[in-house]
Amino acid sequence: MDTKQPDSFFKKKISRRKMLKYSGAGILGVVIGATGLGSIANTLGYSIVEDDMTVTDKIPFFGKSQSGIKTEVQKHIYFASINVIVQSKTELEQLFKEWTPLAVRMMNGQQIEEPATNAYIAAKDTGEAVGLSASNLSLTFGVGPSLFRKSELGLERVKPKELEKLPHFPKDQLDDSYSDGDLCIQACADDPQVAFHAVRNLIRAASGKVTLKWTQAGFNSFPVNNNKKQTPRNLFAFKDGTGNPNVKNTSEMKDIVWIQPGESVPWMVGGTYLVARRIQMHLETWDRTALGEQEATFGRHRDSGAPIGKTKELDDMELTRTDSAGKPIVPITSHVHLAKQVKDRMLRRSFSYSSGIDPKTGVFDSGLLFISFQKQPKQFINIQNSLGRVDKLNEYITHRGSAIFACFPGIQKGSYIGETLFKA
Amino acid sequence: MDTKQPDSFFKKKISRRKMLKYSGAGILGVVIGATGLGSIANTLGYSIVEDDMTVTDKIPFFGKSQSGIKTEVQKHIYFASINVIVQSKTELEQLFKEWTPLAVRMMNGQQIEEPATNAYIAAKDTGEAVGLSASNLSLTFGVGPSLFRKSELGLERVKPKELEKLPHFPKDQLDDSYSDGDLCIQACADDPQVAFHAVRNLIRAASGKVTLKWTQAGFNSFPVNNNKKQTPRNLFAFKDGTGNPNVKNTSEMKDIVWIQPGESVPWMVGGTYLVARRIQMHLETWDRTALGEQEATFGRHRDSGAPIGKTKELDDMELTRTDSAGKPIVPITSHVHLAKQVKDRMLRRSFSYSSGIDPKTGVFDSGLLFISFQKQPKQFINIQNSLGRVDKLNEYITHRGSAIFACFPGIQKGSYIGETLFKA
């Protein structure tokens, strides 16, 4: 890196377009493996590409944990569930090797190949993110229970015993078109086109090896107060994510999210489980409900996000508070009361979705792409069972999709996505 | 307005949350009609609410033309096509009267009612935009041909003769679930939740009077260069919107977009026609196509957006250029060449969409929510017919939805949406 360049030169957002220009001058600390990137799609090798931390709106790819888990939640998601059609573990491993440098480059805000100049072949990058910045793109990869049932892959013996299809919960009305999958790619970014571009290019690089099972786009809108992002509201207008573990608190994250040695199969140490639930919200019914009833349903005030009877979002919930008649102030059938009845916790990282209308009923097909991370699926299962049949919120929502994926531990420089699984 | 306040106080983005706080102090120039807003939903009257131009990220509601047409295109759209189930013209007129102050308030970045304090009734505003800024929300209202066929409304005699369902074009594969509609609401904003919130609250206020026919969310991502927004790319990676009329050129807009006296029925003078086409892009096929072939398909270079053989996006197309062999440099079957074969022009204002996968084929259900404005439907029809069967782009796209709406002229202060139609 040319140290004579002022700091501000490196710290500004560098778009895919400018990156191209600058990297030609060799002044950025981006190291590209000797095989070159042009050959990636054609060979079964993989190149080492490094995080370029001179880009300000950039999330590191390499590290102790995968991106998109403890990463500050972005504005957009494009979530893809994928089935694999490869016939061997080696082919699958190869796919992850090929995906690795592509993921690093896209998270750097670069194209897979730039510039696209050969008119006689298809461009390696689909190009719709040309000129857009890295946009805090994160990419999270995981494997579902069905992958381990494919005998041709020979992965049965390394399946973590806790990685099983989630049980049927009371009031689930699951649709296979929004459920399960052999693999997942969670692409989150502050720009919807950057998130979509990432999934599209990874799927394209896997042509003939995978099929799309289901995908879902989603968004989060952050109120800003004194230049600080506030907790976003879901489409029921309630703040979603209050009371999450503090991702900067290492011991809390170890307790709740990151699998520790001895807690699962060795290849999952440092990894976590992703639960995805496509939850349709019955907005029309909700909107006819009195404000007090809505607040009693969540256990919080709508506009402030405060626990019922309190004034600030972060005020202590104090579930045991009672009114003068001895009645609990936070109703015992409220969502928050029931969720806190079990000691289990999880890291929620959800996005709203608005996907047209439900053709059967003519109502909005809108709701929440609920995503949570926990080191044991039973954390989610216990909480969901506690919500069970009594959660007042059940009247207003229907779970339409469900999936679980084992997310690999972080990828080290020189390694590739999922190496711990393939070396297990 | 308290003139002692410094300019900066008024010029910063004021969120729905802060607006509430400030308006309590009476320092904003927002005038609310004497009937009060609380009573809107309960009465058949309508209140006068004014644009609050102290909010910086705010588009005016009142004016010569409706918002969302010449408005600089935003990042997000939520488009709703609606059927009406009212039984009389008076009821329909009343609906538009009720919608007017709601639209103005939401475009001001305000809630319909704030704060929501009565626990015993449903809140008037659904609340998910609390704390979010006005986000340059625009709302565009139009009426489709089917509205005039409803004899109970008695509007047949004022139907503009040119307002007819669009003809079937070569290669159309239209789906009724993405086509037509009695009314449309085009909500565009720089925040997806603000756009969705606007449609949801208007639909809710029309409960029992309308049903949703179809809706579609979409997005635009703007490369930024020297702090200037560049032309966004569609999902084929080509810049979309180059060569649009200059919305600031009054005579160009009169020629292309705004209906002049004598050019249609009197109630449409100052209005325009909105054409919406849900165009699925076959990304997988496109991505297998050589770059040169893609560029020959559009007639432009992909990354720069320049006409073929030129270097800059805004370089003159010069369709008549030939190579040394006398062959046209811009292929005569390219999209841009065919579109320019007819003298007709239109104002394009499209958004990309990524709506999961096509369940029948497993490919991305992604593409373009094409939207254009023109003062005569035949402008769009002529161009689309010129593209006809020969457009090279046809191989890569399928038109799945189609609709046309007559968009009213601008709404004047004290008037209401669609008044010219109801007074016709």
C-alpha cells in the first residue's frame, strides 16, 4: 500500500467501478492468487483472494465466524435455499472451493471479473452491481439436514445429531415451496441489487450442480435518531430485535450462538444453527385490532417499544410486575412473556417482506422472514414450543415456511467455505 | 412559522417521530383543516392538509401534476392495482376525498394520526413508518378501463376513447394475476417500508370499498459518481432510462407526457397514461450469452452504457453509422434501434423486482416492473409493436403482466384526487 496516500483516499467508499481503476494502478492491498481469477470458473482449483479492509462499507469475509451472523443487520436480504444435484462429496467440496474467492471478491465490492471485455464469451460477472459499492454485503453459508441423507455424498456419519428438520409446531401451515433445502446462502447488504447479485452469481457458478429450492427477499428500515440507527419495526409496527444478545459480548455469544468444543460434532465448533421461518402476517386482521390489544399481544408499547407500563425501549421487562388487583401488568399470554418463560435465548436477525398478494385470499402476502442463530436448534424449539398454542400473536400470523441450516465456523485465509465439514 | 429558527432547523430531515414532537410546539407550517384529522375515517368529509416543504426529503403532493411522474425516480416502489366494489360514483368520489389528506400527510412524513394513544380502538395509522422520514414518498393515482365498464358507477360517458386494455403483443404471455385493475396506486420512496406503509394505509382506509387485484414491489440501485446519482442498471446489467425525456424541459414534457387541451377528454388535461408491464427476465439464459451478443441485443455497451462503438452513455446513438463493409454498427434488430424506428417517445420509470422463484421452472422470478408515462397509449403501443417479433431482447424476456391507467392531472390545494373526473 502506498503510504503516501492520505487516509481519506482509502477510507472512502470505493465502488466496483473505481476499484477496477485503482487496482490497475496497484495501490490497493488486494492480493490475488497466482492462478488468477479468470481461470476459476474453468478449473477445479481455487484462488486466494483477501478481504480489502480499505473499503469502508465492507464486512470481512475471513475470520473466526462467518459474516452475516454477528454482523450489524443490514437493510436488505436475499435468502436462497438450494438443493444440490452433484453426485459426490468431492464435487460438492469443489463447489465450495469455487464459491470462496467469488464470495470474497463480491464482499470487497468487486466484480468476479473486471472489466468484462471479451465479446465472444459470456462475461464472468453478471454486471448489475457495476458501479455499486460493497454495501456491507455479508454471505452466510449453511447445510441442511437433507444434505446428509444423500447417500451419494457419504456425509451421513458426520451429521450433527441435533441437525434435524424442525418439529411441527402448533398452528404451523407450512408450504414446501418455502421450506427446507440442502444448502443456504444468506446474502444481506444495504443495497437490494448487491444482495441479489451475490446470490445470482454464486448460483450461476454452480450451474449444473444445484437447483433453487426457494428464495425470499426482505428489508429492514431503520429509524435514525442523532445519527444512530434505531431498532427497526416489523410490519406490525413493533420494534423487532429488542433484547437480542449483545454481539460484542464474547461470553454471551459463546453461551447463545457459537458452538463450543464438545457441544456438537468437531466440524461445527465455532459455527451455529440458522433457523428461517417465513411468517405471513395477517395485516388486515391486525389493523382492525385495538391498540391496547396489540400491545397486550406483544407485551410492549407500540410506538416506544417499552415494556407495558414503562416508557423506554430498553427498560427492564420485569415480568413479575402486577397491578393493584394483583394482575400481571405484562399479560402472561403475551409474546414476550411466553418467550421469556424458557431460559433459552437466540440471536434474531429478521427482515420484513412484501411479496405481492396471496392469490387465494387477496390479502397482502407480507410478513417476516424470521431468522435466528443459536448454537443448538433446541433453543429455538423450546422458545417456539413455549409460544405454542397460547401466544396471543398466533391469531395474527401463520408460519408458512421453515428451514434449518448448520452454518460452518468462520473461514480462515487460505481455507474455503465448509472446509471443516469436508475434512471431517 | 417562527422566523427566529435558523434555516438548518427546518431543512434537516424531520422524521415522523420528531414531526410529532415539533408540531406539538406549533412551529411547523403545517395547516390542518378545522375538522381535524381524527374524524376523517369516521366522516364522509375531507380535510385540507398542506404540503410541508420544510421537510427536505419530501415531494410535493399538490401541484400541476401528480407526484411520481416527473419526480426523480426513487429507490423503491410498491405498486398496487385495485378493483373497486363500491356501488355508486358518489361512494367512489368519497373514497378519493378520504384518501387525499392521508396521502398528503404520509408524503409529509407524518402518520395519519399521531400519536396513537387510545388503547380501546384500532390506531388510525398502522405505525410501521413511525420514526422513518418522508423518504421522498410519491403517490400516483390512476383509473383503468374496467372502471368505466361498471355501469353502477355511471362513468361510461366520460371514458377517454383511448383508454382501452392494451392490445395483445407478439410473445405476450400475460397472467391475469399481474394484469389490469380498476385503479392504481403507485407508491415510490427511498425506503421500502415507507412505500408499503402508504399503500397499506390507503387500502385500509378503503376497507369494504376495494379489493387488491395485484401488487408488486421493486427497487432501483443507483451507482454514485462524484455525489451524483447515475442511471441505474436493470438485472441484465444494462443502464435503464438513458434517453428519457428531460423532465425539466416543459415543452418536451408537453409533447410526450402531459395531455394538452383538445387531446383527450377535458378531465384528463394535465394528466397522462401509465403503462405497467411485469417483464420476467430469463436471467439464466441471458447469463449464458456472450457479452458481444448481449450488447448487440441492446445496441449499447454493457458497462459504459454507450451506444455500440462509442464510449460514453450520453454519446449520440447515430443509428445510421456503418462499418467498412456498410453494415450498421448498431444492429437493426437491437432493442434500441427498433425502439427508435418510430417517432413516438415516452417517459420510462421502471424498477427491478426479485420475487422468489418461478415454481413451475425453478428459475428466478426476477425482472423489470416496466412503467412508462405517455400522453397517448398509442405511443407505448407503437414502440412495443416496433419491437414486435424482431426485437433480439424477446428471446430473454417474457411479458407476464400488463395494465394501463389514466392518471389524473395534478391536485390543487383544496381539491382532492380525481376531482376532475367526478366533476366531468
